[in-house]
Amino acid sequence: MKVFVPCDSAALSVGADSVARAIEEIATVKGLDVTVVRNGSRGMLWLEPLVEVETSAGRVGYANVSANAVATLIDSGMLEGAQLPASIGIVDNHEWLTRQNRVTFARVGISDPQCITEYESLGGWAGLRKALTMTGEDVVADVTDSGLRGRGGAGFPAGIKWKTVVNATADQKYVCCNADEGDSGTFADRMLMEGDPFTLIEGMTIAGIAVGATRGFIYIRSEYPHAITAMNTAIAKAQEKGFLGDNVDGSGKEFHLDVRVGAGSYVCGEETAMLESLEGKRGTVRPKPPIPALVGLFGKPTIINNVMTLAAVPMIMAQGAAAYQALGHEKSRGTQVFQLAGNIKQGGIVEIDFGITLGDLIDGFGAGTHTGKPIKTVQIGGPLGAYVGTEAWPTPMAYESLAATGAMLGHGGIVVFDDSVNMAAQARFAMEFCAEESCGKCTPCRIGSTRGVEVIDRIVAGDEQSKNLELLEDLCEVMTDGSLCAMGGLTPLPVRSALKLFPADFNIVSGGK
Amino acid sequence: MTQFVVEDLERTLAPFRGDASAILRALHEVQSELGFVPDSALDVIAKTCNVSRAEVYGVFTFYSDFRATPPAACVVKVCVAEACQANGSREVVADLKAQGYDVHTRKAVDGIQVEQAFCLGNCALGPAAFVNGQPIGRATAESLLAAAREVSK
Ligand SMILES: Cc1cc2nc3c(=O)[nH]c(=O)nc-3n(C[C@H](O)[C@H](O)[C@H](O)COP(=O)(O)O)c2cc1C
Ligand code: SF4
Ligand code: FES
């Protein structure tokens, strides 16, 4: 009998390893024929550790299992799928999952992520095999036709980037996967790397073969030790089975893949800083042009894409560009892997077509706050994203519709705060974070952010408030206009939105003084 | 404590010989071997990668992961980024400070050292932390110190 206990690090953080051990120990003592499979997480993180038991009716789930409770659960019939207070029924029928449209995350949580044969039986390598029968130009055309846009934040069409690289002539080209995922409130890249690493390998291999790049790198932040191990293990297996190396799946084509590890720098998620870091240097931002697609890693033409962008490619190849293009909202095609985070009752992964409203995500999927208090604000798109209030609930979640409201989708992280949050503290933090993580190249970002902290402190203290409010506005303008990258350029977004929506938190006396 | 055998380090770093693009990897290698990057290791890296000491030093200081002094027996990393703030990480940090563990000074007390991190990718189960690399969700000062004492015992 198969019992599933997730190996995802979010599940580990609430005790999944000791649950798995307890089940194995008790099964041994009782002489039960139990195989514990360490699957990825289903993304219903508030239910972790979520134990699943295989039954003839499907996989029955037991939520928030602790190691101490395992003996009692087994005595009460958990291994037979009994109806118990902890059970959530057949997991595949859970409304949280049935309402989603899992495309990129289709395999995450189903099986042992490191089992390469299971990967194949769940549809893995079909996209690569299809791509191997096509010309590079045709693969790129499919990616363009699918409407796939970059999931790292900017939403740039992936096909256009790839086309630039395929058309470039060079003795060496590269594919670099941006797995720096530094935005607070985001964890989709991590969960995919831990929960379905072969999909990322397949997507990168397709990219490499399509544009003629024989080497690839995955740049993973050091805060993700489990993802680093998962990717390294999976790469070794893919090599052994011939899906990576000098002769990819017997095609005679070459693609080699390696992991590189960051070292605690947020700005290294910016693509040119990432290239510098991949070259072993300080992570300072390069001016553009030249664009990395032409002058990238070691000066060579380079595809840089986010994990989610590259992981969408196998499905696009296997099921056709039209199938992906058919999903979505206006110019945002396909599905988005939203991440519900912060003070939320039901946090986790919601993959669904673009266009779902913010309110539906937060109330429908998220079910309000974890603390049970009213929601005050939500930050969308990471530390450089805007704070919005509940008036934004009807906004369709897509690139253009969010931009129209002055917000941005970023990497799809949504962080919920209850009414105990002080927005002046959040604005101050945004400036502090910028000061801490600035690469140092531009004065507005490096120095302006430190000034920003001081000015916010003076505003809150009621010190020459109207003068300092003006100063903050000036500072925000200089940062927006005078920064080379979005680190300094977008830090004003959370600051201004917090001030605009919640002036009372800044102790603003109307009329100033 | 800062003793290491130069020859051992040279052997560890051998794959990076003559490779100027390997500075960051070499620093990681040294830190994973010794727990920190002693000043004299910068010279070994410079020589191995065939770059100046200044270049190695520049990389070493840019990245917050690298430490110049040995870590405590147990290092607790607490996430202080927004999603964890929404779940009370400011309070966890304050509670830890009240017990002598300051994320800014990072002073070790009884073999335990507490540091801050910006997002550990566990933003739905915050406050998130790592105790010597072991992930902990829904953290409190008590749960972290209990886990840390277990490790540093
Ligand atoms: C300060 C800063 C941090 C960024 N961090 C990330 C990151 O962690 N992951 C990522 O994929 N993109 C990040 N980006 C965006 C990248 O620069 C780049 O647009 C992206 O990797 C391109 O891939 P995509 O087209 O697939 O989105 C960041 C940008 C900035 C300005
Ligand atoms: S805006 Fe900030 S992070 Fe970006 S290049 Fe300028 S100094 Fe560096
Ligand atoms: S914000 Fe704390 S783990 Fe992501």
C-alpha cells in the first residue's frame, strides 16, 4: 500500500519528515506492507503535512498530521482511508484543486519528483521529443504563437527573446534559468524545482536545442538548499538516462546543464546582475543595451527566463501552441501560478487562467486571513509591488489590467495583511530593503533609499510634515526616473501606494503644518 | 579556530585553477568546508583563480552569505520579509532580542546565533526560519530556540 508524505520544504517546515518516519516505524512494528512515497506538495500549504493514502476510490488525504498523531490515526483506520476528523476526502476532488487549471504544476504533488520513469509515464519528455523532430525556428515560432510571456516579472514575450538568440551567430550560446526568486510572497519556482525538477530540465533542453545553445545554467538562490539538491540530483539522473549530454535522447544534439548558487543578494535576480554573478563577480547591474539575448553570459547570446517560463514550454510543445494560447485573459495568455502568502487562511499555489479577480483569489481560494481579522491591504508582485486595498478586488489578474490600476503582477505573489499592519512601517521597510539590497551603481537607489527611511521617520514623527511629504515625493520621482533597474525604479511603488491609501498610518495631519 | 592547511584548501579548489569565473564558487566551497572564509583563504582563491586579491575581496564583501568569522554551533535564520511580517516576524525578532539574540549584532549566546533573511520561500506558513538549515514554519521565538538548543546540544 502506498502512503504519500510530501518532501517539499514547506511541508518539512511543519514536520513532514518526522511524520514519514513515524508511519514507516509503525508499519514495520505492525508488519504492514506500506511504502511511503515522498511526493511534492499539492500546494495546499495550510493542510501540510498532508498525508495521502492510496485506496481503490482514489487518494484520501489527512491534513495537518503530526508525528505524535500517526499511531492513533493508523489505529483508527487511516491506512484504509477511513473517514476521520483529519480527513479531507479524495484529494483530487478537493474544490481547491478542481477549480484550478494545473498546466505547469500538473505533475507537482502527484509522484516522487525524483522518479524519472514516473515522470515519463506522467507525460514527461513528450515536449522534448516533439521539439527534436522540428527545426529550431519552428520551435521558436510555437513558443511565440503560444503567447507565453516571461513570468519573472516583466512579462516580455518569450518567443521574441528566443528569436533574437536563434538568429544570432556565435560559437557559443547559453540558456540561463533565473531561479533567484527573491520576491517575498513567492515560492512557485522553489516548489516546481523541488516537486517536478525534470519539467524544468526538459524546458531548458528544448530552449537550448531550439536556439543552438549547448550549455545551460540554473541560477538558484542559496536560501533554497532543498531546491538546489533536487535540481542537482535530477540533472544527474537526466544525464544518466541520456536526456542531457552530448546526445540528447539519441538525437545527436548536445545540451549540458549545471546549477549555480547565489549568495544572499536580491538584486542578483535582475537578469544582468545574475549574469555577472554567474561569471563569479559582484552582482552589479549592467546597462542595456546590449541586451543579453545578443551579449549575455561571457558576452555570448543568451536566453534568460524565469523557472515558470521555461517550465511552461514542455506542455506547449507537447500539446501545441494553440492549446496554451486558448487560455488566459486579453494579452496575458496561458495560466498563471499565483502564490497566496502572508496572513492568509488557505495559502499556497493557485494555478489558473489569467483573468481571475484578485477578490476571488483572496476570498474564494484564500478564505480570508489566518488570524481571522479583517484584511487591510494586499501587496502584489513582491517587495517592489504596490499595496492595494479591498477596492482592488474586482481587478482581473493579468499584466495590462493590473498595470492600468498602477499595480503589477510581478512573479505572481500575493501577500495579505490584516488590520494590525502599520503602513508607514511597510513603506519604511521598502526603503530599508532597497538600501540593503541596492547594487550601488545609481545614487538615487543607493543613497536615496537611505534618505527615504529618514524622511518617512520624520513624517511619522510629525516633524515639518508637509515639507517632508514633498521631499518624499521628490525622492520617489528621482528614484523612479534616475535608476538603472527596477530595484531603485520601483521601490517608490510600495511607498507611494502605502502613503496614498493609508495616510493615517503616517500620522498625517490634514493640511500639514 | 582559523587554522586550516593551505594545501588542503588548494586541493579542494583545484577544479577552479585558472578560472576567473569561479571566484563565487570558490568562496562557496571554502565556506562549506570551513564554515567561514578566513582572510588568508582569499589569497588562496586569488592564486587559484588567477585573479587579484582585490577582486576576490570585492566578491566576498558583495554577498551577504559569506562570513569572515566562524559561525556559532547553531545558526538560526529568521525571515523578516513582507509575507512573514504579515504573520508576525517582527514580534519573533523582538522576542528573540529580549532573550539576548539580536539579528543585527548576530552575537552568539550559548552557541546560538540569530540572523535575518529576506524570504525563505515558505511565505504561506510564516514566520519562516531555518535552524542550521532545517526549515521551520509558523515559528515563534520559543519554537526556534527549542529547535536550536536541540541542535547545539
Ligand atoms: C531587482 C530585480 C530582481 C529580480 N528578481 C528576479 C527573480 O528573482 N527571478 C526572475 O525570474 N526574475 C527576476 N527579475 C526579472 C529579471 O530581470 C528578468 O526580467 C527575468 O529573469 C527574465 O525572465 P522572464 O522573461 O522569463 O520573466 C528581477 C528584476 C529586478 C529588477
Ligand atoms: S537601481 Fe539600484 S540596484 Fe538597480 S542598478 Fe541602480 S543601484 Fe543597482
Ligand atoms: S517572506 Fe518569509 S519566507 Fe517568504
